[in-house]
Amino acid sequence: MNMRRFYLFGFLLLLTFDTLSQLSFKLAANHATPLVLALSWLLQVATAPWIYGAVLGYLGAFVTYMSLLRHAPVGAAFAASHLQVVSVVLLSAWLFHEHLSLAELMGCTLIVGGILVLAMNKPDSQHVDTAATRPADDHPRP
């Protein structure tokens, strides 16, 4: 698999996991009312199916992000990992009928634009081994 496909697949998978976790937290919060700091409330939250979606999303995002960082430049990976802000905002408007303001839509546009600029500005080079490019130590330590 070439690196562009790897990045595209990896970032789409990361976006899916991140979005799943945030939307699952919203659904769990909607079903865990009223909020009281009591053992019964914690048990109610712990047995809600949406909490497991949130945990699965976080674990999946962690593993996916760590795999991407082995190969992708950290700046581009970090920027693209925040694309879930846009997906969560848009899906929340659709699923939960949350109002989107013009400022939020403009913010989403700027986020996507910034990520595209970063992606287009990076050279299409492979992962650079920093140990191989580091200058040799003139004074070896015992």
C-alpha cells in the first residue's frame, strides 16, 4: 500500500473512532440524567451501552493514532487528528438537532482549509529515520 493510501485510510479510521467516542459520550450523557454524584448514578452510566462506544472509540483512536505516528509527520498527523471537531459538529446538528451558527460553520471551514494546506505543503517523502541523520558523537560515553 502506498503512503498516501495509508495516510488516507488511517486518518479516516482515526476520524471515525474519534467521532464515535464523542457522539457516544453525548448519548450516554443524555441517558444518564439527572446528574448526581452517587454510586447508583455511576452504575447507571457504567451499564449504559453508549459508554462502551465511547471507550471503544478512545481505544481505537489511540491505536490508530500511534500507528499513524510511526509513519506520518507529527505536525500533519496532529492537525488531521483534529478533523473530528468538524465531523462531531456536523453530525450533532443532524443527529441531535443542535443549532449551527454562521461562526461555527466558518470555523469548520477554516479547520478543513488549514488541514488541507498542511497536507498539500508537506513533501511526499517517506518517514525519515532521525537516528541515521543525526551527527556522530565525537566523544563517546563510557
